[in-house]
Amino acid sequence: MQALMTEVLGGDAVEAVDAEENEENEQEAFINLNEAIKKELIEGYMKDTTFKQIYEILKHNLKVPKDIHNHINHFEIGKDNLLYFKASANDDSRVCVPKIPSIRTKFLHQCHDLPCAGHFGVEKTFELLSRTVYWPKLKNTVKKYVKTCDTCQRMKSSTSHKNGLFNPLEVPVGRWTHVTMDFVTGIPRTDQGFDAIMIVVDRLSKRAHFLPCTKDFSSADTARLYLDQIFRLHGIPKHITSDKDIKFMASFWQTLHKGLGTELLFTTTNHPAADGQSERTYV
Ligand SMILES: [Zn+2]
């Protein structure tokens, strides 16, 4: 299989990925959350002293007290009425989550211990969470959460058996927020019945996973493969660019989210960019 993949991937597939790179416009960064959690967040701001002050000043255009003059420049209220934080001009906006344990736990849960998230350590959980979410001392909260996670404790005490189930695969350093997912078909069927390869590439690090599949793979099959092989290592990406059509990808996201097995915080609305190039890009 390895030889076969190398052969198939030698030419066209790699070029296709490169071409994609130039073609896609970066989309406005904002975060899609489901309506229920949005409502909780907005109500929650009023119960969080820090965010309440900032929210009200921005919302009603109030005079900014001197002591938060610099600080407040990092915040803005989005069209969705959520409060957003930006560490610096080039960073993505992150949604502010008020200091209400039930709400913060939902986000921690989503990035640490969803059924297929595999209980990431502090660094990975923090990295996933901090792509989209902000609150003061976020990392401390993550540390506490991971430290007190039952499953993690049990796993820790069992990792003295070196050859257990939890031997980590190599985790690439890249961030895996923007990935491409393309398919190479028309290759000879293998003994195992595979006749296509799904290639998932992290656009930042250019690292790739090559996953054997079949050309008849449905969106649901694809989502399951993604969950099994990509999500458990890298979490959920912000954008997937694919050679599949919009219908396929919409259904792919649906299955992906169903497979995550919890109430889903993030939705998957498509935001086409103005030039129409990114009709293949999904948030
Ligand atoms: Zn855990």
C-alpha cells in the first residue's frame, strides 16, 4: 500500500494542494456557535464583572475609564452580539466566555474529553481551546481541568504499561486549523478493497495524512474516517477545503458533529467569500 500511495501521490495530488494554496482567500475570522450557547454567553457576560464592564462600554458607547483604556482595545462586539477578544491585530478573534463554570466546562469538555477527543494533555487542550475561545488565565483553567479529569488520572496510572492502548502516535507540530481534504481515485483496487486515497493536508505545516478508502465513500464514511484518523490527533479544523461539492461537505460536517456525540457548540455555516473562490471552503 505504501508503495502504491507514493506512486499515486508523486505528481498531481501534491500540485493540486499547492494550487489550492494560492486560490483561497482568507476569510473573516469569526466563530459560529449554536444559538443556545450564544444565549448563555450573552446572559453570562452580565454576571462576569470584567466582561460586563467591557460589554456595556462597547455596547452603549460609554466613556472608557482610564485604567482599562489599553485593555479594551482588544475587545469588540460581533454582529452576533458576542464579545470577541484579539490578542493582537494579526490574531484571529476569539469569543469571550464568562466566568460561569457550567459554560466554561462545556468548552473545556469539547476540547478535551469528547468521546473521540482522546483526552488531550494540557498543551493540546489549551491549543485547541485557545484557537476560538478567550478568558483570563485560560491556561490555568485548562491545567486544573485536565488535572482533575477522572479518565486522565486513570490513564496516567495505567501508562506504566508501556505497550498499552494509549501509546501516542506522532503528533505533528502544525496547528491543523486550515486543512485540505482531497481524494485520489482511479487507482487499482488493493487486496483490502481500497481503490482511493483521502489526503488530508495541514496547510500550515504541509504535513499530510494519507488514508486508504474507496471511491464510493459517502460523506458519512468520510466523516467517520476523519474522526478516527484525523480528529483524534488534531481536533476539529476551522476550515476544510475539499474537492468535494458543497452538498457532500455539508453532510460530511453533519456526520462529523454527530460523531462527536455531544451537544455541539460550533455550527458549520458556510461563509462564501466575495470572489466566489471559496465555495469549496467550509468553516
Ligand atoms: Zn481527561
